[in-house]
Amino acid sequence: MPVQDTWDLMVRRDDLTAAEVRQAPVAPLRPGEVRLAAERFALTAITATYARLGESELPFFDAFAGPEGYGRVPSWGYARVEESRHPGIAVGTRYFGFLPLSTHVTLVAEPTERGFADVAPERDYLHPWYRGYLRAEEHDAPDDHRLLLRPLYPASFNLAEFLVRKHPATTVLITSASSKTAVGLAALLSRQEGITTIGVTSPGNLGFVRGLGHYDTVTTYDDPAGGEVPESVVLVDFTGQAGRLFSLYERFGSALKDALLVGYTHPGAEIEPPEGLTDPEPWIFFTPSEEQRLIEKDGEDSYRTRYQRAEDALVKDARSWLSVTRRSGPEALVDTYRSLIAGDLPAHTGTVVAPR
């Protein structure tokens, strides 16, 4: 696979395992545009989720257009301004944000207090959460851990806020308990009196999840209740697998009071709630909407302060259990992406890929 100066990772829309690198042309910038050069990508389960959602009602393949039949999978990462035709955006500034798996991306910038917003009309359909690019500090010791967790932790934080508000006294059943978003959620809920957590995971991840110390009980999918069924259960599902959802509904029966669908970590995940599951009817938890609700309720400064304090604590804690794998180059990116789609990456690791 040749290494080009500028390239895109392309994925077949009808076969998410078919990924290839193609050279990308570079067009002159127009007024108001900036060109970011990708520095490092966080390759996590959310990257696979965006691929699986590529042609859904929230079509992530449309965010950064590809040629006919192909999509550019978005992820999160650090990038620097390589070229700017906006007077308020300086060359060399480092940002964290939503990026295609490409060496470069051109955006239409509008400066904000925390960085800039991309106002390109082709991405108007995306929630502003995906179009905000935040100024980032220079690389430091926890930088890669922060990169891996920052795209995921808003879901953990806002889920915890929702559950504490709506279900202050219950058992929260968390599937795919080894996933980083689930771990972040469990860590927050472990501090809440009245809420008990059950983490459900595969046998191979049982030891890792128990060792975290964040869940009250850790079980496998074969026995998700771990014995006796609690009186009140709220399901938070990160797998997206219909078969497992049906099994959990059958196991917990009338004890199940609410069911939130959050992630699509497993191969074979389905985006829409499966038909036939009722009482309670499962629903999709959309992090940006809950975040906006909290900002409107608490004020942005208050929300951002609370969130940042919690994220800093998780990043510090994660350095004891999250091993970072660092790779570089287009071949490494393709290989890591395919492993994500196949569900082959170990739970206790996170992969950061530099395009060069």
C-alpha cells in the first residue's frame, strides 16, 4: 500500500470490512476555510459505531463525502491548522474534534470561545456537538489517554446524570461492561447511594472488569442477573445486538423499568430497537441532546466545570488500567479499523494511530 502525501481511508458502504487508502487531491482554500492536518486518531468502539451508523437516519458517511459506493469513516482526534484563510484561525493551532480518517480535512470555520465551529452546509445535519473543534494543549504525559477517553466520556457523564435524576434508587444493568464508555459510567455510578450496578461482559473480560472495582457485581451474558433478579432494573445496552436484548428482557421480566440503547460495540449490532420489545420500550439515548439539556438547566460554565473535573479524574484513573497502543501510517490505520469492526481489540487497551 503506497504512502501518499495526502490520503483518505475509504470504506465500502455495503461491506464495512472492505477498507483501502486512496490518494486525496488538495484543492486551494476559499475565504473562511481552514485545512487541518491530522496528528493522531483515537480508534475506539465509537469509530466502529459511526461506520455501522453510516447509512442510518444519522448518516455519518455523509459527513465527509466519499466517491460513489464508498464512505469516509469519521472518528475523533487531534489536528493542527496547516493552512488558513480565516483571520481568526492561526496556522499551527492544535485542536481536538471530529475528523475523517484522512491525513487532511478542509472545514469552514467560525471562531467560538473555545475554538471554532465548522459551518460547512453539507454538515448542517449534524448536531453542533460534532461540529465544534476545541483548542487543545500541547502533548503531555496523559495526552493519549485523554484522546481515547474524551470522545467517549461525554456519554458516560450524561448517562450518569440522567440515571441519577430519573432512577435514583435502582439496579443499573450495563452490557459490554468492559467498554470504555461503560467503565466511565460505572465509575460515576459507584459514588451514588441508592444505585447498584451489574456489569455484564464476556467470560474473557470477566477478570479485567472485576479488577476495575467500579461495578458492584460482574457477570457474564450466560447469567446476567448473577443469581437473584433485583426488584427494579434499568438496562443500559452498549452491544446493539437484538438477540442479547431479547434474552435480557426474558431474564429480567417485569423487574425491567427502563431500557436505554447507547452503543453498537458488537459485530452484528442493529441500529434501530428490535421489534417486539415492549414494556419497557427500548429507546436510543443521544448524548448531545442530554448535554444540551443540562447546559440549559445548569448554565454552560457550571456544566463544563463539573464535566472537566470528572473527565480529569477518569483520565488519571485510566492510566492504571488502560494500556495505550501507538501505531502510525496508513497500513496501521487500515489494520486497526478492521480489528475494530471485527471486535478483536482487547478491552484493556486503546489504540492511537498517527496518519504519518
